[in-house]
Amino acid sequence: MEAQSHHQLNVIFLPFPTPGHFIPMVDTARVFAKHGVSVTIITTPANALTFQKAVDNDITCGYRIRAQVIPFPAAKVGLPDGVENIKDGTSPEILGKIYHGISMLKDQIELLFQDLQPDCIVTDIMYPWTVESAAKLGIPRIFFYSSSYFSNCAANIIRKHRPHESLLSDTHKFTVPGLPQRIEMNPWQLPEWLRNKAIYSGYFESVFDSESKSYGALYNSFHELEIEYEQLHKSIVGIKSWNIGPVSKWVNKDDEQKANRGYKVELTRKEEWLSWLNSKQNESVLYVSFGSLTRVPEAQLIELAHGLEHSGHNFLWVIRKKNDTEMGKSFLQEFEQKMKESKKGYIIWNWAPQLLILDHAAVGGIVTHCGWNSILESVSVGLPMITWPMFEEQFYNEKLLVDVLKIGVPVGAKGNNFWAMGDNTVVGREQIAKAVVQFMGKEESREMRLRARELADASKKSIEKGGSSYLNLMQLLDDLKSLKKTGATKKPN
């Protein structure tokens, strides 16, 4: 067991129920527990099931960690039992009901805060009301930001200066002011709530406003990855921040832990895909995954299938079954059979053990939606990326990968839409094949691969004793202990 001296700290974690936020925050809670903190994770029954095995293993090892489960008001909002996560939203109507159900949990959560008497609450940034909750208790509220420093800095700057509003057309580019590098964007690459006044714009404004009223921010990043933007964040938001990532590397160290991480939909035929990967040469396979929330329309699935095939390179593609229409389903089934016969491609349906796949010697890169979890997981094993952002801050993350870190090749994604891509945003097969050929070519991508491997080495060192993320974690825990002793914490402005 590590760092017994922090046992006197009692910290509550409140994750937001969508995979890109939930999974890294649970990993972060487990990191705290492994360093002697008494940890409580507040969540709902179906979400608790996704990490209970990992927590049980931690408890067996002697760590103080538990889930505090509160009922989700499914019946009250007109949802079936067990539909408690944003990933379960199969239509805008159901998605709205899930959000409504999440908002109804506030009173129960605040009662738990009072009953459990924590020394600190670490809450997802999507719960801006927890600033006031912490102030009532006289304890620090630390917000967990589930993406990059770069994306937060860019979002705050654009929200303040609104450079996109002076353009004559959405096809024109603007430069994001105040960044260390010259970053150009189109208005349609911005989230909808920022681009146009939407019904939820006020909510996101309150989310960002809550940042500066917090004691500090916790990032799943590491110093060597975003050093300039870590520094810029402090000047923009005006509070402390600690990057302690990549958190998945702290707590998922063996194959079983990697395989059990996340939201399993069904058992994956490991023997089949592993055998297929084992038959391929090192760095010859492109892994294709668009995360848990993206809904790829039929027209884009078809173009992507043809683009991958025409590239001539091996690929392993994860496809969510809920993307299927009848026509799309029949096409994909035929395509899957064709790839089985040619042995050039392999399809995994619904869920894949991504950490295991990315770590396989045959995998040479990933086509990613630029979700921060997938980016960090790829960086951690030294893989460059083909960038295909879909919504929200993913377009900012693409800029970080392509223009700042230079470990990404853009496919040419055309629109920022949370619910689904439109027909006018479909990327054609020729464009896809061209990006894959450029990316997988050893000569063309040599320098990019070298940079990715250097970042992988830095990520490993960051969580070792004396590394940047390790030292940040120790500093944060020391700060929290000091606050507990003195009873002094930062009040909202």
C-alpha cells in the first residue's frame, strides 16, 4: 500500500455519467485511494456496475474506496430502468430525459455532502452548482476537466473575445487570439452552444463561470504534453491546477485491468481479433474507433468502409450496432464477410478493449474522434493519430494534435454536431484513403511517429516517483491536508 500519511483525507468524487467523463474520473478516484486517501464515489446503480469490480479489487488490496449509490429517477422522467448514462440516449428525446434525470439528483447529492462531511469534493465541471455546495460546507471544490488544457484555454478565449462573430461567412477562418501558436479555425468547428445561442448556452456559460470560483482544477494530462497551455490556463482561469495523468496508466497495469475498463456491451470474441492481430506485421494495422457517443450516418459508414478498403492497409474497426439502418446493416455484413475473406480488415461490434488493442505491436495508429481519453491512451503507447473530430471540444483537440504536437493527420472533418453528422459533412472515400495512405506510409510519417514515441516515454516517466504527475499529486494532497488543518479554503468570488 502507498502513502499511508494521507489516510486522514476524506474526498468525495462526483463523476458525470458519460463515458468520456466518467471513466477517467473513476480512475482518478482510484489513484487517490492508492495514495492513502479515503474515497467515496457518488453515482447511480447502472453506472456503479461499470467499475464495481475494479473497486472491489482495490478494497481487497487494502485501499479505502467505495461507491455511494443513489437511485436514478428513471420512472419520474419516463425512462426504462437502467437508462442512466448519456451513452444510452438513442434519440434527442431520450437524451433530454436522461439530462433531466441527472439534474434531479442534486438534492440527494447535497444531502450526502452534508452527511459524509468530506474534506474536499472533486466534481465534474458539468456540475457548476457544486461551487455553492462546497462553500456551504467550507471545503474546497476542485473541478475535474475531462479534456485538454488546450481545449479549455481555446474555449475560454473564444467565449470571451468571440472572434468568429466578425467573419462574413462560416467558410472564412479566424485566428484564436492569445495562444502561443497561430491556430486558425472555422466557425463551424465550434460547439453549437458557442456558435449560436442555443437553449443550453446558458448552462454552458455557467459551467465555465464556475471555474474561477473553484479552489482548483484537476486535469488528466501531463506536464510534458501541454506545458505552454498548462501555464496559459492559470493566467486565463486564475486558479491552481494539477495535471496527474495519464490516470489510466496508474491503475490499469495488467491485461485483465485493461480489458475490464469501461462500458462492456457484450463479450468480445477476444480469440478471434487477437489471432487476427497476431497474424499481422508490426505497425501494419490501423485501429478505427469513434468513441461511445458518436452516431455515424449510413452514408458516412459506407464511404469509410470503401476508403479503408481502397487504402490497401490492414484495419481493425469498432462499429456501434445502433448506427445500423436495415440498409446499412446489410452493407456492413457483406463488407465484414468480404474483409474476412481478404483478411485485410476486422470488425468488432459495439465494444472493444481499447487499451489492449492500442498496446498490440501490430497496431500502427488510430483513426480517432479526438476524445481526450482516446488521445491519451494513444499517446501513452506512442501511436500517432488520424484525426476525425465530431462534436464539442474535439475540434480543439484536433488542433492540438495536428498544429501543436504534430502527431496527427486530419481527415478533413467538416462539422461540429453533437447528435449526428449531416449529409453535407460526409467525408468521401478518396479523401479517407488518401489520409490513410499518407499516415501509414513509413517515410511520410517517420518524424510524427518519433514524436509520438517521445511523448509515450514522457507519459510513463510522469507517473513514476519523482515524475511531473506524481509530484503534482503529492502537492495536491499536501495542499488538501494543509487546508484541513487550518480550515482555510477559497470562497466563491
